[in-house]
Amino acid sequence: MSFQIAIDGPLASGKGTVARLVAERLHLLYIDTGAMYRMTALQALRHQVDLNDEHAVVNILQTADMQMRPPRDAEKDGRLSTVLLNGEDVSWQIRTEQVSDGSSKVAVHAHVREFLVKKQQAIAANQDVIMEGRDITYRVLPHANLKIYLTASTEVRAQRRLEDLQRRGVDTQYEHVLADVVMRDKRDMEREADPLQVVEDAWVLDTTQMTIEEAVEAIVARAEQLKGK
Ligand code: C5P
């Protein structure tokens, strides 16, 4: 049996950074499922597909070969994963505001989710993984060894996202980022198909007052306890 850690949580809760670091400590494969929704949006935008048209988005998914791998030495520029869409490195192109917004639009479609969930489950089938997203704890890996809901206050998440964007040279302001975080949270939590939610058996880790390192330590300790180390 493989060892699985499932992390769900809202935008900018630190899921990606925490999951990547835990993966390195525990020798797990890190899988960023948000990148798959982002690649879907990017592919649809490139083909001028209406993101609200479920049928058209599902069709465009058939033309998208999605690959993800840990960054190679030459690619270590702050990315958490190297993301390849039809062989092209789109690791940063999927992080623009337009694609971020588009990803939560394509993610409302049940058939898009079904398609991507199958891919995610196939990746996790035969290896030890830490996977993060919005529906991992109850849809993608319902039998995960450890389920975590990672969160932080809306203001702290908006501040983290702002710093992240500024580091990348994006000229934006706190109020704009806060409004965007609130809107995307709403879309993720209120959609009909597999909304972001806290499941009963998830460990809720609120990082409002915690550093990334503290969150990583806490998760590693809990995982090692479960593995019986
Ligand atoms: O995690 P990230 O912000 O990169 O995800 C982008 C978008 O993809 C989210 O806002 C959400 O709408 C969608 N998503 C999802 N289910 C997942 C992962 C991401 O609906 N498992």
C-alpha cells in the first residue's frame, strides 16, 4: 500500500510550499492538482474557448498532454513543480492572473473535474504521494493516510499572495488582491461540483500565526507517527 497525504485548502493558504517541503522531507511525490486546472484554462484560452462552456472545455482537454515533474537543477527559479503542456514549459504562464481566474471557472464543470480526478488518481495509484488541491481529502484520495485542511485568515492569505505577485514583478495592490481572493474562495466553496470543504476526518491546520517551517514540522511529525517511526 502506498502512503498518501491529502491536503485541501483555500487559495494562498501555503499548501503548495508546505507540500513541496514535506515531500522532500518524507520522500513523497508532490502533486499540485491546481496546475492541472490551470493548464486546462490556459489551453482553453489559447484556443479562444469560452470557459463557461463545459462541453467545449472538455473537448479542449482531449488536446492537452499534461506532465508535471520536480524542477531540474537548471529550472530552480522559485517554481514548486515544472509543468509541461504539450511538451512546453508553462510553469509560469499558468500563474498569471488571467489563468488563475480562468482555472476557478473551468473547475466548476463536473465533467472537467471527472476527467482530471481520474488522471490524479492514476498518478497516485502506485507511489507515495502528497497531493494538494480542493477535493483531495474526499474525492481524489478518500482513503489517504493523512488528511489536512490547511488554511489561514483571508487577510493573511491576501497579504501572502500580494508578496508572491510582487516578487514576480507584478504591479498590484492589497485591495485588488484581497477582492480577488474573496471572489475565488467564493467560487471554489459555492460551486455545486465538489466544492472546497472541511471533511470530518481532516486535521485543520490554521497557519495564520504559523510560519511555513512550523507547519512543515507539524505535518512531518504527524506523518512519521502514522508511519510508526
Ligand atoms: O491551487 P490553485 O490555486 O493553483 O488552483 C487553481 C484553481 O483550480 C482553484 O482556484 C480551484 O478553482 C481549482 N482547483 C480545484 N480542485 C483542485 C485543485 C484546484 O477545483 N483539486
